[in-house]
Amino acid sequence: MPTTQAVAIRGYREADKKRREGKEFKQTLSSLNDPLEVGDEVWG
């Protein structure tokens, strides 16, 4: 049976990992959106 502290640390690490993945996902989305915005300026 893992200790409460070990469970808390694991939960914190999981949450931190998800948060980092979310941040990277947002960066990917914004980098995908940038060329579209540039294209709108060129073609608009």
C-alpha cells in the first residue's frame, strides 16, 4: 500500500505533465494559426 505522500506526489506529477502537454498543445495551435493570419494579410 503506497503512502499518502507518495500518492500525492504522483498525482502532482501527473497534473504537472498534463499541464505541460496542454501548454505545448496551445503553442502548436498558435504556430499553426500564424501562417493562416499571414496568408489572410497577403490575400486579403
